[in-house]
Amino acid sequence: MGHTYTYRCEHCGYEEHFNQGHGYLVHSQPVTEYLKQRTKLFHYKTHNLVKQLSKKVKNLYLKAGFQVYKCHKCKILYDKIEVIIFNHEKVIHKSEFRCNKCRTRLRLTNIHRLKKATCPKCDHKTFQIDHQHQHLWD
């Protein structure tokens, strides 16, 4: 279950949707179950890492979900699928992302409290949440 947030730029009218939560095909599961699926849900490098780790370490579990990240330098928002791989509560891998513009490491953001961000299209700091277009999904 998750939320979809719509952000719209007051300057240029650009609109983008951001997902947060678990659902659709992206959810927590044992790594063995994920690898049995025909569909690769993650970036190919993450998928290959999951395969490699499963050969080295037994009883791995995959926690995956949609998250919203923000570049603290550019203030641009990103919709990403976070993947955490662990074994007996010990984290073995956690996704890290970088800004497409400045290559700074992205930080997880609290989208519920975020008022404004930088529009990825026009670079104005007028990218804000549209409260009329929020959705829950399962």
C-alpha cells in the first residue's frame, strides 16, 4: 500500500507523480522468491547484485519499496525504488542514488512535510505539491 503525490510547477506548469510505499510488484520477499520471477523489477545492476549475493549468502531477504529522494544541493525530487537486502536483521546492501544533475548523493525526504522543491524542467523553486491530486494505491 502506498501514496502517489503530484507535484506541479507554478512557473512552467510541469507536473510529476511520486510514489511512496509498497505495492504492485515491488514488495518485501525472500530473495529466492524474487529470483524465481520472470520480471526484473529493479535496475539491472541491482538485479545482478541480488543474484551474486544469493550465491554467496543463504537465507537473504529483500525489502523493497517506492521512496522519494531529494538532492540537498539542487533541491530536485526523485522517485526511486529502494532495495535493502539483509540476513538475520543484518543489512548486507542498501540502495544509494545520486542526483542526475550534480552527482550529489540523494537523501530520503519526508514528502509529507515538503512544501517546495526545484522544478526539474525549468529550475525554478516553484515545484510544489498539488493537494487535490493525491492518491492511495494498494
